[in-house]
Amino acid sequence: MRKLVSILLISLTLASQIQGPLSNPIMNELEQTHLGKAFLKLLSLKSKAQQFDFSKLYAALDDLQNSIKQRLADEQQEYQQNEVQYFTDKEFFSGQITQFQNEIASLEIDVTDFTESRDLLQIALNGKVDELKEVQSLADGLQARITKEEGIFKDQQNQYTSAVQALDQALQLIGQLRDGSFIQNRSVSFLEEGLKQLQHQRIMYGPLITAFTQIMAPSFNDSEASAKVQKLIQNLRDTIVKNKTDLENAYQQIRAIDDHNLSQYNQRITNLSTIVIPTIQAEIQTRDAQIQTKQNLLRDAQTNFKNASDNLDNTNNRWVERTNEHNKLMDQLLTQQSLFPKIVNQLEGAGVRRR
């Protein structure tokens, strides 16, 4: 449009300055170009300006000028509408950014808190697992000692029982000797195995064997000596029975304490393995699920924040582009609008006037 108007103005100016007819060479040269043809047409219009009605030309120029005015108004109205929409979108995306920023901050705090809580639970779990191992070791050690001491006790108990049985047999033999029913040539060797159980009673064991050897001699016939031996054996039997009883009582007391301690250990083991540790493990699983949920929400919030930021950036960039396009178009339209008075002046100067 601008180029067309410029050509028209140039042609009108040149045509208005020529007073006489053009030579044929000049006419031929002008007909070879668009500008030349426009010039010849306008030159022809000048010569016939008084013969034609140019109202349609001015009407066309008026329509064109009104069209440009309308485009200016439409563009300004559309730009204002775009501006309203821009600020609406900007406010919306800015609000989203603020919202997602707050969500991210809150979720990051939640993830940190749950992670710290989970770490504390893990420390507690490790402590309880170590405690379970320690208590189990104590229980195993105590059980091993109980088993060992029970074996020693049973051995000692059997020794005392065997010794009492041997002494009972000795008392029976002495009784047979005193009532004359004892066989004189019988050996004492059958008592030796039983009496060996009395070796820990060394003070009484030696004299007892000596006394039995004398009694078993064929020439022995001393009722007073046999009575002493019988009393010695009875005293020894009473002592062994008492020692056996003391041993059993002491063992039962120690065993009762050990059984109580073992029961306490087993209760702690049961409590740790079936209640405490599973409870902490369940809480850790709950924390892990909570952390995973919060991390998923955090990733979503971060993605939404990025999308909102990108949308705001794109909105701002589009508005800058739209403003540049608007300013450029307005400049073009205003420039075109400013040409119409010049065109009219040139037309009227060339004799092309309104009627």
C-alpha cells in the first residue's frame, strides 16, 4: 500500500509539471515500466480532468481511508482484549507458581521429618536386634551352664547314692557277723567298688577299709571292735546322707535362681522377637510408605511448578511478541493514514477534484 501510494504521488507530481505533449521516444520508454505507465495514465487524466467525474476515485480513497481507520480501531480493541487476557493468565500462572512453591516447601519439610523419624526407628531397631542377640547369648550361656551343672549334680548324687548303698551293705555284713551268720572266708572285694564312692571322705575311707580287712580275717572275733566299726559306718552313712541332702538343697536353690533368670531371658527374647522388633519394623514400613507418598507428591509439585513457570514465561514472551506486532502494525496503519491528505492534495493539484 505504501509503495503504491508513493508511486501515485510521484506520478502525480511529474504529470502536474509537464505542460506540453511528450515525444514518441519518451512515450515508448515510459510504456516499458509500471511507473511510466502510471505516469502516462495520470498525464492523460490531467488533460481530461475537466471532462470526467472523479467522485468514484475519491469514494474509493475514502473507503480505503475508512478501512484503515477501522483496522486501527479493531487492532486497538483486540490489543486491549489481549492485554486483559494476558494479565488474567499472568495472575493465574503466578498464583499457581506461588501455590506449588508452598506445596514444595511443605512436602520437603514432610519428607525431611519422615526421613529423620525413619532413621531414628532404624537406630531403635538396630538396638533391639543387638539386645535380642545379647539376651539370646546370655540365655544360651545360662542354659549350657544349667545343663553342665545338672550333669555334675547327677554324677555327685549318684556317687552319694552308691556310697550309701555300699555302707548299707557293710552294715548288713557286720550285723551278720555279730549274729554268727557271716561266712568267715568271704572276701571284701565286692565292697570295694561301692566304697570307692567314699574316696572323697578320705578321713573315714582309709580306717574303714582297714577295719573291714581286720574283721574279715578268720581269727577275728572281737564284738567290741565290730561294734565300733558298725558305729563308724553308721556315722559315715549319716554324714553322706546329710551331704547328699545339702547338695540337693544347694542345687535346687541355685537351679531355682537359674531357672528364674532363664525364664526372664526367654520372656525378653519372646517380647523382643514377637512384639518389640515386629512393631518397630511395621513402623519403619509405614514411614517408608509415607516417605514414598510424599516424594511422589513432591515430584508432582515440582513438575507442576515447572509447567506453571514455563506457562508464565511463554505468556510473557507471547505478550512481548504481541506488543511488538501491535506497535509495528499501528505504525504502519498510522503512516498509511497520514498519506491520504497528501494524495488528495496531489490529485487536486493535478486537476483531479471532487465534484
